Amino acid sequence: MDEKSELVVKTLVETDNYSVWRADEPDEEATFHLELNNVTVHFFKEEWEEFIELAKRLVA
């Protein structure tokens, strides 16, 4: 498989029940994945940035 066509996955943070990971797609699009027990929410980069802003407001 060509290196440029491989999916690159990186775990950003995790606990016993939750995790966040990033997938760098072959087309250079980054997607973010928020796993909450048995539910996974998928975000494109722009959506992820908006979600992070929302979370910051929540804890402020």
C-alpha cells in the first residue's frame, strides 16, 4: 500500500470510559472521533474546532 494512501490514527486523550482520537485521511482531511462508552461522534476539522469552543464555554 502506498504511504500516501494510508490512514494515520493518533489517540489524543483517553480515560477508562472515554477517548478522543484523530484520523488523518489519505486525502489530507483530518477527522476527530469522540468515543463515549458505546457512542462515537465523528467531526470534521471545522466541526471539531466549533465543538472545542463550545466545551470551553461550558467549563468557563
